[in-house]
Amino acid sequence: MSGPDDLVARVLGLVSSIAGRPVLDPTLQWRELGMDSLDLLSLVTTVEEEFGIAIPDPVAMSLRCVADVINLVGPDVSPGR
């Protein structure tokens, strides 16, 4: 990763592709993006592959918005940076 902005852009891009529309606000919750539980499962799998991490089921179930994913992948990165 090049830096915080790159991480945010990568995660937003992954979510956008799964949501089927551009996602620019990392604070929007999945339901606001029209995503269901299958979309979230797809996102978790994609994030795991993209970033080479494993996301335990309890953690995956606690993800409520894009910012949660960003914080999980890069704890030092905040969505606004």
C-alpha cells in the first residue's frame, strides 16, 4: 500500500464494485448502499483476498460500514485522511 489515501480508495473501489454503484462516503451503512448479507459475505471474501488477511466471522458480522473495513485493514488509517 502506498498510503492512507490509497487504502481508502482501494476499499471504496471494492465496495463500489460489489454495491454496483459508486461509493464515496465511507460512513454509509450497508443497507444504505443497498447491500445485503450476501453482498457483505462477498465483500469480506474480496477484502481477504485483496489484502491477504483473514477476517474471523464474528469480526465480519460486526462490520457496519466502509469505514469499519478501512479501520480493520489499516488501523492507523481514518477515512478522512
